[in-house]
Amino acid sequence: MTLPEDTNPLAGAPISAHAAYQPSLPLTELQLAVERLRGEVRKVIVGQEKMVDLLLIALLSDGHVLIEGAPGLAKTLTAKLLARCIHTGFSRIQFTPDLMPSDLIGTSVFDPRTTAFEFRPGPVFSNIVLVDEINRAPAKTQSALFEAMEERQITADGKTYPLGRPFMIVATQNPIEQEGTYRLPEAQLDRFFFKLTVEYPSLEEEVAILDRAGSGRHLLSVDAVQAVMYVEELERSRALVQRVICDSKLVRYIAAIVDRTRHDGALMLGASPRASLAIFTGAKAHAAIGGRDFVTPEDIQAIAPHVLRHRVQLTPEREMEGLTPDQVIDLLVKQLEVPR
């Protein structure tokens, strides 16, 4: 199966130069599942196709996502819809300045019947966990997520509790409001597979939103969305993504992009090896969604900005000049020779 090119807003090139191309991997089930998920989300969300596709790539890559954007851009709603589309567990945590680590991971409660302490799991013990306004909780609470995000487990009172599969954190934050917010630690940012920046809708999309509101369809809620993917299907799709071929030249290209961030004069902090692994896996998922069993340079270039923007830090001089991480990443990628 080959999806129409215009259904993939991330595509940097046509899916295949030859209409007769047939991948060696059975990607049809994966592509159909992605189309079903997209279709369900479109029942409620107007536009934001790029954000939705990147969320699906992160889901197939077993990665966490940080979504940043101004209020009212459907960040929280999209995350809830994604969870609703999958036959799996979902929990939402509203981060506030008074939130404690035990409010996330759980706590031990004394049971008088057994005269022993019993661990009561917190909301992080779910499959897709929405962390709303993640930058409103202090560092002590932020650190409670470190182990869960990296090792898929929680340690409490000296005992380790594994988290279920799948396990994905989708966090949102507002970049505009600074009152009552805390900067996320670099160690936590590095654990996010993607950082997505959500833009305002286009004029045509805004008109479509108003038209839908005028017809009463804006009253559609997450209950209008059906679960269209089972966990077993998701695991099969993830296994297929891992089998997508990435040529050795492209592996070196990924490493070169990440290495360049560590030596660029505009950056005082470069990306970690986690970034290389994220680009590697994300490019494979991007290729699989596009109907290919091999990675192209365009796959890597489409994924790299979302992997790198939260892992690099500008020097104070460049920041004062108004330069952004996205601009630096775009420039350094263009400076590297593209393998063919």
C-alpha cells in the first residue's frame, strides 16, 4: 500500500520514485493503523496534521513527547484523543506548584487488617500519561519522572515496580506564561524523544473551526473518538519499525549531525547520544509510515529538528541576538554533505 503524498505533512520527498516499488516488509497493517488513528483525531481536531503525525511517530518509536505552544491550540485535547484511539490505559496529571512526588508515583498506606504497609500506585502507573503544564511543578516533583521515563519503572520504599507496556508520557507546556513556572532540568528534557512546537492555525483552518462551531460540531468530545488500535497491533508495528533498513552512510550522517551540535560556535550545550538514537528510530518510523522499508536523508532531515531543539542550548551572545535553536539546527544540517 502507498499513501498519497499529501497525507504525510512531514514528507520531504515522494514516497517512491517508482509506482511499482514494493517494500520487502509487510507495512500495510502499520499504514492502515496510522490512517485509522489520523481519521479518528480529525473527527475533533481541525488542522495540526504535523503535530498528530509526529505524535504517531513517537508512539511507534516508544518515545515520550513534550508539546509546547500558546493556550488554545489543542495540545491537551490531541494527547487525550491519541490515548482514546488505542485500547490501553490513560491517566492525566495536572502539574501544580504544590504537587508532591508521591502524588505521581504513589505512596505506602498502612492497612490495619494486615498490620502492614501497602503500596498504592499513583497515576503514573498507566500506559499513556498526559502531564499537563509540566513546567508548573518544582524540581523535586520533576525528578520523580526521571526513572519512569528512562527505565519504565518506579522505585518506592526500596522496592521496584515495573510500569506497563506501552508507556508514553505526553507533556504540555506554555512558553508564554512565566509566573509560577519552573525551568525543566536538562536531564529531563533529554529524556523526551521529541519536543513539538505547535503553531497557530492557518486562515483556512480557522475558518473551518468557525464553520464547525456554527454547525454545532464543536461539541464533539473525546467520547466521539473510537479506539481503533490494540496493544498487540502497536507492538507488531514497533517491531516492523525496528526492521527498517538504515544504510551505514546514513548512520554516519545521523552521528555527524549530532556531533556538529557539540562543536558549533552558537551552542554552549550539544546533544547527547540519546539524540542520535532518537533520530535513528524516528527516521525509521517516518520511512515506515511513508511505505518504505529503508531510510532516506529526507527522513532524517524531517525528524532531526524535533529531536534536537530541546537538547541544545544557545550561547548567551547568540540568544541575545535573537537566534533560535531551530535556526542553528537548520543551518548546521544544511552545512553537512548529504550522503547519496
